[in-house]
Amino acid sequence: MTTVEKPQYRVIGTRPIRPDGVEKVTGKALYGADIRLPGMIYGKILRSPHAHARILRIDTSEAERAPGVLAVVTHADLPVAADRVEELGESAVNVREVAENILASQKVLYRGHAVAAVAATSPHLAEEALELIRVEYEVLPPVLDVLDAMRDDAPLLDENRRTKTLMTGELSEKPSNVASYNRFQDGDVEAAFAEADVVVEREFRTKMVHQGYIEPQNSTANWNADGTLTIWTSTQGAFAVRNLVAEVLRKPIAQVKVVPMEIGGGFGGKIPIYLDPIAALLSKKSGRPVKIVMSRTEVFEATGPTSGTVIRVKAAAKGDRLTAVQASLFYEAGAFPGSSVGAGSMTMLAPYNVENFVIDAYDVVVNKPKTAAYRAPGAPAAAFAIESVIDELARHQKVDPLVFRKVNSARKGTKMVNGIAFPRIGHEECVEAALNSDHYRSPIEGPYRGRGVASGYWFNGGMQSSVVVAVNTDGTVNLIEGSTDIGGTRASLAMQLAETLGIPYESIRPSVVDTDSIGHNDVTGGSRTTFATGMAVYEAGMAIRREMVARAAKLWGLAEEDVEYDAGIIRSKKDGRQFTFKELAAQSARTGGPITGKASLVARGVGGAYGTHIVDVEVDPETGKVTILRYTAVQDVGTAIHPSYVEGQIQGGVVQGIGWALNEEYVFDEQGRMLNASFLDYRMPTALDVPMIDTILVEVPNPGHPYGVRGVGEVPIVPPLAAIANAIYDATGYRFTELPMSPRRIVEALNGLSG
């Protein structure tokens, strides 16, 4: 662990057991599909067999008469949705398009697009009833490639869509599948290219990939007789669900309560809503609670993967300096706008200080599922492109690839492409730690063996958080929060509160509650929760400390300024009298009643985070199999609140990056049918595919947080794609520019068979 300017803490930096651990390992924790309500019935959804078609007619009459069926809904049952943008915390969506994605009205825009839904007394009867629904389609040609979708003669998904130029707000004259265009630029790119020693120009392609969460999407809804609606669901943001459901169903927010269940993974894929309004409408029609759980095929065909991309990069070096970058990023949004191209364009150059650049970003709709966030959304594909080119520049200039990165590293004061200067950041420290690591200093020998490195960046999010803290008379403390716990945030927040109060971690009792029980909390995503909700926890803890001082001063007949709070001890400055936290908590009834603290904030002071990865590979030229021999991930984690969870986040991100680099992809036929919509055919890494992943935690505290926190969950998926591609080049001499680098592609490339 490399540490920079780190204070000494009592709780932070230790490795306690997570508060929710026992329930989860004993099977007592309740996930979305575990809900059982009196009178509950089951919903199933009819989905389009076509990637692009007009809906001419839907006849549900036979299904309505089927045994056990209590309700059938189509888009006609949805209120007319407003054409307005709703913030989800990590992204923004158009409410009308959300409603259109939930149940198609005039057109289906991808295979798996929901068309109608049935609720029946058993899931089997509901499935049988789906077969009785008659839908008449006019099949249209699909557009499945991002560049094909941009052609003037491409089939249009929406004849009313015009390209919005984000710099000016102008709309194109002609309809287009390009939803938006944006540009970042500075300096004189052409002059820098003319003066360069070397210019590298390449095109990179990545495919849609799945987040890989184990638990499928689910929702249970109960539309009460008084018009109120309660939803139990697996989600990364209960308040985002509440707000979107209220918008889509045109209900007051006060009438919608969302109960977040334990979540079996999300990685960004469980921020959007798919089932909640459908379950609600079926419940309203039937007068019964309705539960819907997706099948695995539905998850693949009808929920959001990350974007497939085409990225063109032209970059220049003079000596050991990166002097210019010109890049065009084309990201698939799926059926509706909102790809992660914006984040990709803003993160790709973040590790570097390059004065001359032009970045063009295109958000393009295609006849595939609407994309969703996936761990550092947009950044891995962008890093794959730029980090591959930087590796090539460094090799051409005969500069060690890590030394090249260090020389050109972004530092405090370096401007991002949007013109905002970085605060204290840790990329240079990550590269230095990688250079000095045992891994990088060790030899890599043998035929078809190679080593690659790459860096990556993610912003980290701030946004809104609320917490309430209540002191019990036995000295324990209830922490009430609304941030879904995906990766151990109950523990990381409890640790920050324990540190603030100076009491044992075991005295904190954290609870994630429903939307009626706490103030607004934005999504658990964007690497924001330990940072932003942690900041709210700190402020609530400081309020408790002030209240404790006031109570002690009252008991002792002193002014509050004559009492101090130090590490869980409340002490008189005048005569040394003192209470422990537990002793004073026991006297709350005679000093003014319950002791509580609360905080609600929009978190400022976000500090972005960096990682630099080293990977050794061995390539079998006959089979195309790539074996990961050794992997080291170096990351600036700000302050490692719980080092074990930090290490786990990094290792998990690396494994997902390995899958993305080597095997994972959505495979579509010419009609837009996904051919590998199961975990049998969608190849994800297992424990047999990866080595032990070493981590080096660099701690450059974020000055914008009281404990120096930077988010850690998203950065580790950014460098692996390029690091592995660079290692394969080192092993084979072939520069791969398309992912995944699967055995077939490697064999074809090494035998001169690829185009």
C-alpha cells in the first residue's frame, strides 16, 4: 500500500465484518424475487420477435378470457407520458421514451421490446395466455451497426428525430438516427501533427457487453384501494424508481413508495426501470399484488447492455511527449438515445496533459436494446482506443510505456477536455507505483508471452444524499440511509460514522430503508455512495457530537465552549470531568430526550480516481487461447475505508475487464436476433480463467472529503481492455483493434485470415 499524507484513524483502514454478512451467507436476506404477499399473482410479458416493425393491431381478447388470467395491459393502458427529461442521478432519460421502452405503442425497435403483459394466478397460466395475444406487425429493415445507422439512406427508428448539436442546441434539418453530437477541442491539432516525430492513426471497435449480474430484474407492485402504490424491487436507486414510476403513470410522488430489496448485482444495469409500471398497471386492473421476474433470456434481450462502439483515434508524439489527439467516438445507444459517449469522450484523455486535441462524440440509435450504464460507462472502450495508441507511440519512440505515461501524466491543475482543472489527483503516483512494483521489475520470458500496461480514469459522482442518525440509550447508534448496498456500503458508511463519533464500529447499526422513511438519495452508482453518503454520515455524526457536548454542558452547568468531544469522550476543559459516549447516551431522557443527527446534501468536492494496470499473457497460436499469467492493478483509492472491500472492488472490475477483452459480446444475426442470450452461450470468465489478481492501493486523499474518500468501484474496469491488447501485441506482434480478442479472432489474425 502506497500512502500519501494519510492521517491516523481508529476505524478507517481496518477490516471488520460487514453488517449484512450473516443474513446473506445464511440465506435469510430477502431479494426481489423472494417477496410473497397475500393474494399475489404473477405477471409475464409478450415481447416482439422482430428488431424493427410497425404495430398494426393488438388483440388481447382471447388472453383476457383464458383460465386464471386476471389482467392484461398494453401501451394503451399507460397514460400519455410527458416529453420531458428526468434525472436519474448518473444519467438522464426522456420520460416519453422510457414509457415507450416499457410498452411499445406504434413501433417495436428491438427484438424483445415489450408489447403486452398478462397477470394470472400462476406464472404458467400467464405464459400460456401470452400465446393467445394476437399482434399484427409490418416488418421493417433493422439497422444494427452504428456507422450504418448514420448513413443518409439508413432506416429511421424515429422519423421525427433530429440530431441535436450539444454545443449550440441546434437541431438538424433532416431526420437522423444520430441523436446528438458534441465536440471538445483546444490548441492547434494540425500544427502539432505537422511537427510530430510520429503520428499513429487507427480505428477500434467494441461490441455490446452485459453487466453480468446474477439476479435478474424483478418487480412486485401493490396498487392499493386508496390509490397509493407500493413497489418492491431490485434496484440501484429506489428514489429513481419512485420518480420515474410516478412520471410514467402520472401519479403524485407522495402516492408511490419503493422498497429496495437486497440486490444481486447491478453495475449500472439496475438503474433503469423496465417492469415496475407494468406490474403496477396489472395490479391496478386485477386488484391484486403482482410479481414479475424476468427470465435470463429476457434480461439479455430486453435490458440495457453497454454500448457497442467505433472509435477513430489519431495521435502524435514528439520525443517523449504526447502532443496531439484527434478522436471520433461513435456509440450505439440502442433503441433510444442516451449512450455513454459523453463520459467516454471526457475520460479518454483524463490521465494525460495534452494541449492539442479535438474529440467528436456521436450518440446513435440502432435496433438493439436501449443501453444502460455499465461500471464507468463509456470509459473502458475509450481507454481501449487511446491506451492502445499511446502504447504504439511509446514503442515507436523507444520509451518505456510507463515512463511515457508518467512524463505525460495529468497533475493538479491539468485541465480536463471540458476546461475544468483537476484538484489533487493521483495518476502520477499510480504510474510510479506500477514502475516500482515487483511485477513490472520481474522478467517476462518465453515464446508468445507478453506484458502490457494501461491507465484509466473515472470521475466519481457527488449528487444527493440523506441520512438520519439516532443514539440509543445503550450507546449503540442507528444509521438510517437510503443508498442501496451493492458492494459493502453499509460497512463503509458505518465505519465513517464510527470514526466521526470515536466509538466502536460494532456499535453502529446501519439500515437501508424505503422512500417513505428517509430523504432523497440518488442512485448507488457513479462511485458516489461511500463518498457522498459518507459525507452526509460525517455531517450527521458531527451534529451528534455537538448535541452530546450541549447535553454534558447542561449536566455540568458549564458553557458549551468549556466542553470538548474527543474520540468518544465528552470532557470538561475546566476540571477534567468526563462522560463516555455510552454513559452520556444513557442519560438522554433527563437531558432533553432522544439524541439524533441528520444531514441532507448535494455532495461537492468530488475527486476523480485513476488506475494503472500491468498484465502478463501467454497466447497459444494454434488455438487462440489467451492465458492471463499475472495481473497487478494499481489504483489511487483516496483513503481505503475498508481495504478488503476496496481490493475486492478492484479485483472484480479487473475480472469483468478480462471478460470484455477476451470473450464477451452480444452476437446478433442480420435480423437483429441475439444468438447468445444465455450464460451458456454468453462467455463470462470463471475462476478457472483468471489468476490471483494483485492490488496496490495508492492513497492520495481527496481534499474535498473529510476522510479523503475517492470512489473505487468503477476505475478498475477501465484499463484492462487496453492492457490485455497491449500484452497480446507484445506477445505476438499483432495489434488487435477489435474486441473481444476471442480465440477465433486471434487464430484468424495470426494466420492472416482476418480482414
